[in-house]
Amino acid sequence: MSARLLRLVLLLITATTLLSGCGSTAVVESPENTYEKLRLVMTSNGGSTSMDGMVAQKFARMVSEESGGNIQITLFMNEHLTGGDTRKGVEMLADGSVDLGVYGAGILTLLDKRMAVASIPWAYTSYQEVRRIIDSTGGAYYAKLLKNQGLIYLGSTHNGFRQLSNNKRPIRDLEHMAELRVRVPGGGVHEDFIRAVGGVPVMLSWSEIPDAISNNVVDGQDNGFFTTDSAQLQKLQKYMTVWNYCYENFIFLANDQMFQSLEPKTQELLRRTMREACDWGRDRMEQDEERIKEEFRTAGVEIAELTEEELAPFRERTRPLVQHLKEIYGEEACTAFQIP
């Protein structure tokens, strides 16, 4: 199907959705409410309870409300438009078949490997540090890379610091990692990291994790507290190690050609509401992590929060990997993300 034909199909779907559901939204015309009438399509790799999906939903509501209903955004979750094909989803956004999208920075390495620079192990120690960097030089660097791919950078929200859960043993030193089978999302940083610290990386899609754990295909997985909770994986895992080895984020995008065709006032609305929605998501994750951690403990998960002394051997073991990644991403990327 050509991009033009696909675009027409999506617009028809959007119009039908609005007539059957969102069409009840009243549009109040006034001098202050002069936004152009638009029907935009947005795709999300995640679901309605994941952070990317939640922020996307909040963004869509804010845009509708602040435009007086003139601008409506129809969301397609879980890569619904491509039957779960993430690569195709990214391509559709870049070629203009879809107007807006949200993807993890790691997924966007499909376009440029440097998009994963913030995920270099042990690069950051707090969410506040990451927010400050991404909202300044880091975000500007994302925008530069994405512009070359026909995309506009709109904002970034937390996917979280990655932790480790498993069913074999508490992980407090390198010896405990020996032969531990850990699900990873694909090649790259996570696979190389797990292998470097002595584990066995097993590449599986997100939807396969519960069955893989239940059937002992893997011993565990590495995701942050919020993401682990969103899939209720704590009900399947006995142990969790807090080591904050890798920061990950979701990046919100617009097709460049579509965005440039909008009125300046509409562009400003989309940028501003996206920043506000991303900050809402960041705040929520930061506030919820401690609560979720305590809920995990109450549910019987044994949580090991590693001290700096316990982390030292892991940092030393992965030093060659960190140096290798810095060389791959390059000096400009590392400088933009303030990674020495």
C-alpha cells in the first residue's frame, strides 16, 4: 500500500472514530479559539498503561481541550497500525503516513545509532540530572539527528532506570550473575551489558516475557519499577536488584513535512502541550517508583539495593563496554549528553 493511500485510509478511520466517539466534543468558536481544524494520527509502541501510552493520551486530551476541540488526535496503541512491526511503524512516521509517534530512544537507533547515547551504562545517577541535560543540550542533539530523518523532536519522558528481576537468587555481586538468563529487548547496549557482567542475554519481545518467565525460558528481565509493574511481572519474580545501570526514555516525534504545513500557532500548541505532558509523565514516574518498590516488598519480592561498594565490580567489568560505546556514538553525542 502506498504512503498516500495508507494516509487516506488512516484519515477515514480517524474521521469514523471521531464521529462515533470524540465527535460529541463541542467546538466553541471565539476570538481566542482560532485553531485550524485538524485530524491527526499518532502511533505508540506501548499500551495504555505504559508511560509512553499514558503521556500520549494526556497530550491528546490537552490538545483537544486547548484548541476547543478543533484539533483531534487519534491514538493507535501497541503498534496497532503495523501489526506489531516496530520498524514499519518508524518508517510510516518518517514517510508521513502517520503524523505523530512515540518510541523508545533505543528503537530509534533504527534511524541513527546515536539516539541511544543516553543509555550508556552508569552515565547518570538521578532523574533530575537526566532531565536537566535532555532539556538543554541533549534535546537539541536529538532534534538535530531527527531532523536529518524527516522528523521533529517534540519531547522526552522517562522510561526509567533499568533494574534486574529474576527467580534464581538475589544479585549482589558478579558471581551471582553467572549463567543467569535475562530477557533483553534486542541487540545493542542491553545485550552487551548482560553478557559483560556474566549473564546470558535472551532476546524476546515485550509481550513474550510473562510466558518466558513462567516456562523457565528465562530467569528474569531488566526493566524499571514502573514498567515491571505495568505488566505485573512482580507476581512472577522473587528477587529484584536496584543498580540503575542504564537510563531509558521515550521520545515524542512529528513528521517534519506535516509539522511545517501547520499554522505557527498550532505548532506552538503541539510543542507546549507535549512538553507539559512529558513533564507530567516524568513527575509521575519519579513519585511512583518508591511507592511501587514498597508494594513489591509487600508482595514478597526481595529487593537488593546495591551500595557504591557493591556496584564497583560491575562498573569495572563494564568499563571496556562503556568506552566502546563512547567511541561508537562519538564525541559530539557524548558532549551533548555531558558524558565524560
